[in-house]
Amino acid sequence: MLTAYKFRLYPNEEQQELFSKYFGCSRVVWNKALELRENYYKDHKNDKAKKGLNYYDTARFLKELKQKEEYKWLKEANSQSLQQTLMDLDKAFKAFFQRISKYPKYKKKSAKQSFRIPQHFNFDDGVLYLPKMGKGIRVEVHREFSRDKVKQLTITKTPTGKYFVSITVDDRKEVPKKVQITNEPDKSIGIDMGLKDFAVLSNGIKISNPKYLQRQEKLLKSRQRVLSRKKLGSNNRNKARLMVAKTHERIANQRNDFIHKVSTAITKQFDTIVIETLNVKGMVRNHKLAKAISDASWNRLLQFLKYKAEKQGKNVIEIGMFEKSSKTCYVCGHVNNDLTLNQREWICQDCNSQLDRDINAAINIRDFGLKQIGLNQIPSDRGEFKPVENPLTAELAKMRIKARSTSHDLKKQEPLQQQIAAEAHAL
Ligand SMILES: [Zn+2]
């Protein structure tokens, strides 16, 4: 089983200079090879017999590049690191063709920098030794790991100037066998993610976005505004850019921490988790910043859930886009095409159920996922939600995560107008 660790690195000035060379080499090799693959594709678009370039083509290209006078400096970097960059690019293309991720992007100097070291490194008592680096680099190891089982190592530098080393450790243990998926109501959960709440679960729990994050997002917005007013290339612009980068970093750290807690609680509690792979509801709205942040957390949550579920032998079912998850009454299947984006609650015209928009969506997501693997929807929890007693609420509270248990009354209800009329009559 693979486990990932990330530790802060403290290179001295000389080492920072070397790192910056390696980052540059890795970035240039990535961009050059990406350009090569793109141009090849453009030139041979109509020639069906020709396939695109692969890793070996780019490796040959790198060899030629290093012979050229103007790219001679590429020889200063560890050649295995550069090969690794080409392998990463190849992986990125494969993931794109399999529709797992977006098209590979060119790397910018102002963004996060990285290079990999596949072998010949060594950890020793708070010091990391790397090939071609001579003296060791101070590293803050805050969690123990088996040093002889480290598979690969990545050095990164954040836009705010912090250095990290990430490692993957293979303990060579088998991944636990998956728990069988059943349609017992307490064993599976559907998750609906939106902008209003961080996540809404099919058992009626709504997990709020943390307040401190909202504050940071406001701060980010104002700092971005300041940055946009600064003159290009000026010293003040650089300072403003650093402030924006720092806020981004803080948001990312707080968000990761929060998503770690949520995903831990969910994977602990449930055997099967159903989640949409794309945030469709977010796309409809037009808050650009909020959307970008919500998309990022969506992907992160999915990533963490999958990682943690795998370690515990739990199941994650991804269901792609499910556009009608909010509109379909989960009780009877009636589709309410009149449902607007702002309507948080609605009453099914067919069966009179009173539905909370997001909880209804989460239940549909769960049932759809189970159906996808051949299980019928869960009949037994119709009408007997007891979210207040759900252990997940207690678990989240312990982690200081705000969760609201919505008493989601699933009994058939009189339409709202009739209720109001009846209440008025009773007065
Ligand atoms: Zn209905």
C-alpha cells in the first residue's frame, strides 16, 4: 500500500540556487516536450496511420536538445529527474486521453515549482541527502516512515517561497479487501456538494463551509483587486502578488485540513460512498471565485475519500454528472422541471412529499450509484430518518465541524398552501 508524506525543507542559500536551476530545467523540459507533442499532433492531424508521440520520442528529443549549445545547461540537472519530467508529461497525456484529467498545461515560472528524484536519495536524522547536492538539507520529519521503502521523492517550492519534500512509501502490504456493498440503509451514503453548504449527505446532515474560510476568501478577493491595480513589473506589484499567493496558500491549507476531517469521519462511518465526479450545480452559477474554490474542494474531497476508503477496504462509487439529482423526487421518481435554482424546498406534485432540495439530491445520488452496480434503491429508510441520533454528527462535532441535522420529514405532507390555510383557520 502506498502512503504519501510531505515535510518542510530548509535549504541554505547555495542549495536554493541549485534547486532553482533544477526547477528551471524541469519546467523547460516539460514545456518543450509539450510543445513538441502538440506540434506533432497539428502536423499529423489528418494522417490516421500516425499515432501521437510517446515517452520514448520525447526522451530522444531531450537527448538532442542537450547537445545544442543554447540548451547545454540542461546537463546541470540530474538526468533522471528530467526523464521523470517526461514520464510525468506522458502520464498527464494518458490521463487526458482516458478523460481522467484536463489537458496538460504549460508551466509558469510564477506558479508552484517542482522536480522529482527517482533514486539515490537518503534520509538521515533530520537531514535529506540528494544526488549532486553535496551537503545535506535540513528536513522537518514530523511523522515516522520506513526509510528503506521510499519509492519516489518530489521537491516543491510554493509561490510564497516555502520548500517541501513529498515522498511515497510502499509498505508492500496488500490493500485490504473491499467490504461488500449492500443496500442496508446505514451502510451507504450519498454526497451532494454545492455552494451553499460544503456538502449535504443523504442521511440529512448538512456540513457547513467553515466561517474562517469565508473570511479568507473575502480577503483574497480584496487582495486580488489591489494586485490588479499595480503597475506591471513594479516592485509594488511583486509585493501584492506575494500577498495574494500567501492568502491562496492559507486557504488551501485550511481547506485541506477541513476536508481531511470530513473525509475521515465519512469513511469511518460508511462502507459505501456515492459521489458525483463533476460539480454541475456549481457550473450553473456565476460567482467565479466561489466556483473555482468549490471545484477545487470537490476534487480534493473525492481524492481524499478514495484514498482513505482504499486503505480501509471501503467503496467509493463515482457517478459522473447527474443533472436531475435535485429535480427528481426520490420517493416516487417524478421529475419537477419547474424547480428553480433558488428553491431550497419543494413539494412533489405526484406524491406530496416535502423535499429539501439538497438532501433529496444526495439521496438520489446514493440510490443512483447503488443502482449502477446492480443494487436496488434502499427501501427501508423511507420515512424513518433520525439524523439527530446519527453518530456522524457527534463525530463531526468532535472535529469541530459544523453540521446541521435537518429533520427531514419524509411523511407525505399536505401542500404548503393547504397547511397555511389550515393553520390560519385554527387561529
Ligand atoms: Zn414524489
